[in-house]
Amino acid sequence: MKKLSGSLMFVMLVLVLIDIAVLRELSRNEVHLAALEQKVTTLQAPKKGALAEAMAHCQRWFEKLSLAGEAGNWPLAKYYADKLQENAEEVIASKVVDGGQDISGLVKSTLLPALAELQKAAAAGDSAQFTVRNQALVSACNACHETTKRGFIKVGAR
């Protein structure tokens, strides 16, 4: 009975040591996981100046889109409309808030619907509708600028 009791004590001691080792490893993993989560949060945070950069890209794609539509180059207009949409979707995904304004939400609710209509006009090769929808997109951009107290930034149709 003493031999069994000693063996049982030994097994229990080994189990306790294993538990301690497992708990230490879990603790290290939790610290490592917390550090990784912090890095992800930092990487996901909008970079300073990212909104201005995104808007500069919007401006460039919009100018090229307008020129392509004016020239009746519908495949090129579609290409630049797609670029503008990709840029807008990146802003939306970034969940940008600037000056207390939900920029991502505004881009989603103002720019994307106007852009979708412009894309339809380009796909149809309809110059008259393209001009109307292009102006609607200009108005949507300027309305967003007004909403965000950046009304001094004016987008103009070509």
C-alpha cells in the first residue's frame, strides 16, 4: 500500500509540474497574443494624412474619368470609374473619422450611389447621361465637403 501511495504521489507531482509548465506557456502565449493584437490595431488605424492621400487619388481618377467620358472612350471611362470605386471602398473599409465626421459613411452614402449611376451611363455609352451623371457626382462630392466643413474644397466638372 505504501508503494502504491508513493507511486500515486509521484504521478500527482508530475501532473502538477506539467500543469505549471502548461500555465507558463499559456501565459507567454497570452502576452504574445496581446502584443500581436496591439500591432494589428496600430496597422489598422488610419495613417495621418491618409484621407488627404485618398482624396487626391479620387481627384485624379475623377479627372481621368471625366476626360475619358468626354472623349467617348467608354472602356477607359469604365476603367477609371472602377479605380474611383476601389479608392472609395478603401476609404469605407478604413472606417475614417475626421473632425468627428464619419467620412467612410459619407463616402458610402454619397459618392458610391452617384458613381454607380455614372458607371451605368458609361457602360451604355450614353454621352448625354454621362454628362448629367458626372455633374451629379460633382454635386455629391461637394455636398460631402460641405457636410465635413471642407466646403472650401470645390470639385468642378470639366
